[in-house]
Amino acid sequence: MKFEKMAELYERLDGTTKKLEKRDILADFYKSCDDLYRAVVLSTGNVFQQGEDELGVAEGMIKKVIARVAGASEQNVINAFKQTGDLGLVAERLMEKRKQKTFSSKELSLDDVFDSMRKLPSISGQGSQDRKVELIAHLLTNSSPLEARYIVRIALGQMRVGVAAGIVRDAISKAFDKEPKDVEHLFNMLGDYGRVAEQAKKGKMKAEIELFRPIRAMLADRGGEDIRGAIEGFEHSAVEIKLDGFRTQIHKRGGEIKIFSRRMEDVTRQFPDIAAYAKESLRGDCIVDGEAIAYDYAKGRTLPFQHLSRRIQRKYDIEKMVREIPVQVNLFDIIYLDGDSLMEKDLTKRWAMLGRVVRETKHLRLVEHIETKSPKDAEKFYKDAVAAGQEGVIVKNMAAHYQPGKRVGYWLKIKPILEPLDLVVIGAEWGEGKRAKWLSSVILAARKGNKLVGTGRMASGFTEEQLEELTKDLKPLITGEDGKVVSVKPKIVIEIGYEEIQASPKYESGYALRFPRLIRIRDPSEKGPFDADTVQTIQKLFRMQRGGKK
């Protein structure tokens, strides 16, 4: 298939804001594809699935490539970018001024773009930047102006055509006459809509668990602070410590171990100590679910998540980080054992099997867990957890199966309210005086459908170290400037505490946070924009807050 067809698809998707129209456009396209896998993945504006590699292409590199291929100066590219805030449009407009394609140019295929882009993360070492420039320049040299717009957007991860995962799911469903819930279930197992589409086309709507292929994690709903109501809502309940750590899915086969994050990223390299603990403590071939925390063994206490975040991000000096920031793994579920899926078994059976699989050590253990119908016992467990510096507890329905990728009310987070919110940074403002070198006021957003909508600003509560870290993270993501205010690619999620949620017509969400304060900058491998809180969650907390005042 010619890449021209994909560029035309993007153009059509860009031309409507209606979800059903986008679904129908994609469904028709999927039905006509001979290379369905690449077409589905590219239709999301990416060449990798979530949890796989990132392209790592910076705007500065793309500016150089556009200038070179279009025969323009870099200053012309910079000036055009200031006007549009979109390097894709800059590439298109400057390429239109190019007299003609080179004599040796050829039409780009879907394979050309997809396979070339996927090579980018593996290009490293001396001269790697030049080789990346050559690769992207080759694609642009052979592209039409319209194709150039979307090649640049794919490279930067800035597609902007409004195709969220739900639209892709519904398009596959319509294209191949399958139920959306069945398509989503298949995705929860495979984690890859390209493979889902291929199986749906063949009518194969079942997938087996495979070791070393991550499964989407089961998620907990917010339960406020009402532990009594949560306990009474389940016939058979358990209460577990809610740890401030890093969701860890461990796969073991023989002596081989792989570790995946909540976002299905392979983090085995960053955590060789966890792999060693799992090899020592886990019996059989299995997939277990848990939480890794930074832990001070000398003092017997959990360390703040920021310590662990340094390890998640580290790509080098791994052994040094293992020594400096030791971890403890607390397991709370098992979903596969010796060839059998356990997801359909209730949590009572899974917990018993987990206990038989794990040989506990100080490094790898079962999470603190009580099974009770007594609100008094549950409240004591909860208060003790909070007093010990933990986030709170999780109340679990022991009769429930494991539901990957979903918040279905089987697990409830109980935390002191007001609960923090995870919000996306969509803009920022340069500071003044001694803060002039930092982006010191951030513009926050929550999810609403497939959009991000504003929920206000946060300008106070940052330390100088945090401002420096945040500015370093945000600068490469800047997509436009208006005076001192910049817009940024939505990638950074921050956890926000606040005094109160207020109704506010000033922001698109309809709400604003009173006296917001930074709790932590989320690591991108832990939470991305699609993991941020929704306006619906803010509404729920707003109502709970008002009810509490009454």
C-alpha cells in the first residue's frame, strides 16, 4: 500500500471532530487494507504500541531535516514554526515551494515509513544523530507535501487527528462485525490493536496468555474514605496496604525472568535485583502482579516514590542504582501458573495459589492482607496503614475474577480525602526574577473523552530542584509560544494535592483546584496522559466533598 493512502486517511480524520465519523472512516480503511497490522498501528499516529520503544526524535532535529530537504534556512523553518506551532505544517508548506522531487525519488509505501521509523530507537553510538537525520531526510525527500506533514507528526508523536484507543476498538469492531467488548477483551490480552485487528479479520476472538507478553493490569476504583461502606459492599472482602510504588508484573519461565510496568514496558534491565529475587522466590512458571517500593532495609521503612522514579528512568549505571536505591516487591495477585490462566478464578483461589508459589524473603513478599467482614477491624487496619506513612488501603472483592485493563469496582482505593489527582501538563509560563530560567507555572488538564480539558494552573509549592526537573522535562515538548506562555505536547503527568475543588466556568472542565500543590512528577513509564484522571472523577470528588460539608 502507498503511504499516500495513509496520508489521505489522516487528512479525512483531521477534517471531522465527530467520533462516529472517525470510526466509520477507519472501519472502511481497515476493511480495504492488505497490510492490516501496519495500517492499524499507523492509524493511531504511532509505529510502536504502548510500552514499546519511543522514537526519541527532538524538534531541533526535525527543523534541521526540513531545512535540508526543502532547501530553506533553519531560520526560515523557525519563523514558520512560530507562526503555526506545528512542524508538520511547516514541512508541508516549505515542501510545496520545493520545485520538484529529486530525480531518484520514489513513491513511499506503508512499509517504507513504518519500518524506517521503527529503526530510529536502535540507532545509537557515535554519529547516531547524523544517521537519524539521514533516515528521516530520506523519507521526506521521497514524500509529497501532504505526506511530509504526517511523517513529521509521526516522528514527533504529534499526530493531532483525534484517534483514541476507543475509536480504534470500535472501528475494528465495525470493520469485521465483532462486539466492541470482545475486541477490547482481546486487546487486554494482546496489548496490540494491530494483532487484534488481524485476529478479528480471521474471526479468532480468543487469545491465550503468553509468558513474556505483558497483560494490561487490573485497576482499582476510587472509594473515597468510606472503608465501612466498601467492606459492606462485598460479601467476602480483603483489605490490603496501598503502597506508594511501581506496579510490577513479573513473568517467570524456568530461570528466565521479565518485568513489565503498568504501561506494559519491559523494565527488566532497570531492575536486575527484582529479577534475581523472583528467580530465588517464585516456584513454577508464572505471572504475578505486585508493587515494587523503594525500601530502607536498615531502618525498616518505605522511601518516597521519587527515589524509585530515579531507577525507572535510569538507562546506565544500573548496578550503582541497585546499591543506592534498594527495592522491595510486595505481591498481591497471580494470573498464570504452569500453563494455565487463573484470571477466571476468584481472588480467594488466586490468593491461596499465590501463597503456595511465593517463598517469602525480606526482598519479595506477600502484601499485608487481612480478610474480614468487621468494619471495626478494617478501620483499624486502615488507620494503622496511614499512620505508618502508607497511602491508604485497597478493599478487594474476594469473589471477583481478574479483569485486565479495567476499573470494574472489584477493587476500591480507600485514602484520606481529599484524594490527589493525576493531571496532564498542557502548558506553562516562564517565571520572573530568579525564576526566569524556569517554567514555574503549569497549566493542567484532565481527560474528557479523547480530549484534554483545562482544570486551572499551579504556580506555587515547587522547590527549585523540582522547577529545574520540570523545566528540563517540558522544554523538549514545547509546541508553541505566546509571549511567556508556552503550549507543550501532553506527556508529563503530575500528582496534585489541593484544598478544595471549586466549580469554575473559567476552565473547560468546569472545575478548578483551590490551592493546588505538587505531590510528585509522575514517571512517564508509570503514568501517561491516557492514565490521567477524568473530569468525571473530578465531578465525583466534588460531590463527595460537598456531601462531606453537609
